[in-house]
Amino acid sequence: MKKTPILSTVPFDENGVHHGFLRLPHSRDDSAWGSVMMPISVVRNGDGPTALLTGANHGDEYEGPVALQALAYQLRAEEINGRVIIVPAFNYPAFRAGRRTSPIDGGNMNRIFPGRPDGTVTEKIADYFQRTLIPMADLVVDIHAGGKTLDFVPFCAAHILPDKQQQAACVATMQAFDAPYSLMLLEIDSVGMYDTAAEEAGKVFISTELGGGGTSTSGSNRIAHKGIRNVLIHTGILQGELQQVGSQFLDMSADNSTLFSEHDGLVEFCVDLGETVASGDLIARVWSQERSGAAPINYAAQTDGILAGRHFPGLVKSGDFLALLAKEADVL
């Protein structure tokens, strides 16, 4: 395997607070010997667990960058036991462009693992995480939201894993995060995901969906701030008391939890996020864009649950994700 072209300007094994960059050479029209400069902070104090914290895996999701920029600014070495690696904007080119995917190569960071050291810019970043950063970590936290095209009730998520001891550790960390909702998430397609890379490496991994619409709110940012500190306390890296108000458990293990549009048109949601529905209830109508007087296409729930996620823009295309239903659960 070829050596990574990415160089870190900060040390990973020295005590103290270190702010710098992951520098990836990238020759382009406006900078022949240029680089992609990804901000990174490493805070270390002796031996102990390592947490790898990332935001903007997709560049139009902002709760992660907001909370991690604040943490990088505030965290002091004497407050922790172990190491915290903070990358506020994982897909940095996408973050700078306010896009889900990279404007350089179109790369979706969460569908490209394990990456390649001699591949595209996005593949090179993924390879660096796969072979350099993930192996350092005990805990991996990736903060997501819906971006410009999705909106969610704010939840923290863990996955069903073959290793039940690893799964239990992930679930306990998800519960420590204490988002308003805690969801056992069934991915539509887990191939190439950062989640999968971390879990297959045996790491404790959690992610979130904290809203959407291509922005963050004061409420969603507070959830991210609190949740990240909670998991650092839970892991023993940071001292303090967990700040918890309680989380509603959700499950989406049913195959019919997700609803997709089969038509182009103007979408009218008939249920708001967090509302309870029964199988057969009307979720949304899709109206024609081309003519008036045409009947809408109705989309009904295929299972009982709450509306946990939805398409965000007012127009929808055939194949677009339309709705996510999740069942309320007493325990996970």
C-alpha cells in the first residue's frame, strides 16, 4: 500500500493543545503547488482513551462544525485524561463550498471508504482516516444533520452489530449523548461508509442526525455541544457530571420504515416531524408541477411509528427519500 500524501502539522503523541492542519497537496489551475488545508486540533494529557470527533462529513451539515470549533477553542489539556482529536470539517472542500459532496471530485465522504492514497482528493482523505486516524481511536463520533435536502427529529444513533459486546458499548455511548431521541439505525446502504470502517475496526462508534435544511439552530447546536461533552465524560476522557434530561428510544429495524417518492412534483407533507402515525395514514401528497386540476399522488405509512425524517425541499423527484418512520421503544 502506498504512503499517504497527507501530512499533519500537529503532533499526535505530545501532551498539550495543538492546532494546525492536515495538508493534502492538490495541484489546480489557481495554485499549481497548492494544498487542501484541513483544520485539526489535538488535545492530549498522558495515557488514556482517544476520541476522534468529526463534523461536516457532508459539507452542508453544520451542528458538528459549530460544536467542534467551540470544543477546540475551549478544551484544555489539564481537563482531560487521554487524547481528543478534533476535525471540525471532515470533507473540507465540501464544507467550504456549502455542498454535500466535494466540488473538486464530487466525492461523498460517507460512501467512499476505505479510500485510496493515490486516488481522488476525497479518496485520499478517507484513506488517511482509515489507516491513520481510526486506528488511534477508541471512540469515534461523527456529527451529522440532514443537510439541504433532509430534515430529522434530533437523534443520536447506533447500529446493530454482529459483535454484541461492541454494540452494547455503542448503545451506552449513544445513551450518554442524550439527544432527544436515540435510534437503532438501519442504513439504506452501508457500503463505503465511515461508520462501517470504524465499526469493522472494532471501535465504539456513534453518529447523529440533528436537524436539517442546510442550517443549524440554537436548539440543535445545544444538543451537539452537550452531547459531545457527555460522551467524553462517559468515556473517562473528561471529568464532570453527565447532563441528561432523558431520551426517547426509537427503532427502525423494519424494512418498510423508509418511504421513497416514485414521482416528480410538488410535495405536501400531511404530518410534521415527531408526530405519530399508524400504518395506512397519509404521510404526503405529490402534486403535479405541469398542470392544474390533476389529482395528487398519495403516499401512506407502511408501518406504525413517528415521522423521524423527511424530504426537505418543496419539490421532489422520483427516487428521492420521502419519509422515515421509527417506532417508539421502551428499551433498546
